[in-house]
Amino acid sequence: MRILIAIGVPRQKEAGAAGVALNHARELEKLGHIVECWFLDDILKEKGKSKRFEALRFSRAVAKRIRGVMFEENLKNSMGLEFYNLSHRFGYQSPNWPYFEDVKIERIHYMAKSGVLSQRITTSMHNTTHIDAPAHVIQGTPFIDEVPLPHFFGSGIVVSIPKKKWEPITYDDLEKAAGKTVRPRDVVIVNTGWHHQYEDSEDYFCRAPGFVKSAGEWFVEKKVKVVGHDTQANDHPLATAIGPQRNGPLHPHLAAEYKKWSGGRDWKDDFPEWEPVHRILFKNGILGIENVGGDLDKVTGRRCTFAFFPWNWDRGDGCIIRLVAIVDPTGAYRIEKGETF
């Protein structure tokens, strides 16, 4: 990519601010860009004042200094693309599903000791924003390394279906929100608003809204490729071990709370199956992304391109991912054809 950097001083004054700009140019060249520097007298002579200011705006758009190092920006870069992070943070004491061991992070080497930073992480792959492999729930189905790469990339939509405590996400909800918009092989991400509750709390994990069986059937009917959502699991929390299901209930006290909330119903009657949506999705080759967050609100109601590649982990049951929504406002960017050189 060719980048024009405007330097607002004459050529004979290359020190000071001009020197900083030239250093920025060198950093951009290290990123693989072809950088052309124009000094003030060049701009006034060849481009005119309006072009000078256009160049200055563009040079600011493609570079950002972070801890002293130059990087391109998520929304302003030489590719002309917009990148939106849809992942929650991962790290020390990041919120964790109720029956998993806590994340452990140890500095094996650090600057004062070794002059380098190296860390050792102990974690379940079902922490923060992550994708489940079918093998996570259904014996004999593919592990994460066996799922072909096209299932971790593609076009899709982010739909708004606002929900509150324990409310179900149903077939009818999905049809109303996306029935006329969804396309076969889409990535469909549902924004319930629950990602704003994301923290180490019973509310986020145990009282979340969630998909019920009919929602899973909608995804299959529409031939969706991947499902993502801003809640704790591909199923309603009370259809998991949090409720009266296999390996549970992890929180027995929620039975009485649910009975009061529901007007007297027993949670065993309302959630008779263990993780039915997981099973419907995985048996049909549809992957599920849990705990979507980040800039989700900024892309809700929009069609985007999504990328969310996992580790090439042999026999992996899932993987923490950096889920990214990508928008090309001008439609000018193209993936390379793979021509030889």
C-alpha cells in the first residue's frame, strides 16, 4: 500500500517535527508499506493547499503510537477497512463459568530477571469469548482442529433481540429479527444486551437469557454456518449444569427463585432437556460462539465479514478466540488471487 505523509515544514528544516515524521515513515515501511514523504514546499508546489490538508489527514489516519511503537488503527488504516473487536478481555480473574477452575497466569521470565517477558497460562478454553467444537458436548463428533477453516470466516449479520433475566430466545424472536435478512451460510450473532452485564457474577452466568430448542431449529432451517451471542452458553443457563441438568444443579438455590420469577413453575418442567441447542447445532455442523462482547453494539444491525480462527489444537474441545467484525466501507479491498511471483 502506498502512503503519502505530509510534513508541514520546508525541506531544509528536517530536524524536530520533521524528524519525528520521518521516523513514523520508517515504521510504516517496516509494516510493508511504500511511504512517500512530502515536505511543505513540495506540497505547495505540486499538490496545492487543499491536497496538503487532505494528505495530512490521511497520514494521521494510518498511524497510532502505542507505548512508543507505531501501528495502524482499527478504524483508520491503509487498507481502508474497519475492524471491530467483539471479544471480551482475557486474563487474570477474567469471569469464569461456575464449574471451571480459575485462570492462572505466571511470569516465567520478566524484564528485571531475563530481559524478556514469557508467561505460562493455565485455563479452560471455555473462558471469555470462545468457540465450541462439536466434540465439547457430543461424543464422536469433530474436534476443533478437524473443523475446516471456512467455518471460522465469512459474511453475516448482527441482530438485536433485547432480553432480560431468564427470558428465552425463541424461533419467533429470530424470525422477527432476521427472517428476511439472513442468508444461507451466514454467521449470525445475537445481541441481547447481556454483554453489558459481563463480570464475575451470578447474574451474568446464572440469570442470563438464552436460546431454547426452537431457536436451534431456526438456525438449522436457515442453514446458518455459525451462531454467536452475548450470553454465557449456547443454551439457556437453566438447561445447563447451572440448572437441574446433568452435572448440576450447581446453584440449587435458584430453583426457588425461578419458581417465584415464573409464577410458580418448576424449572425441571420448563427445562427438561440437557443442552438441547448445543446438540441441535453441533449435529448439524453449526458452531457456537459464546460470550460475545467488545464493540458489539457498534455493528448491531449491520452485515459484516467475521474472522475468528482458533488454535490448531489436536483433539481440542473449543478455543478462546479474537472475534473480529470487518467492514469495507468503499468495497475497494480485495483478497489476493494467489498469483505467483
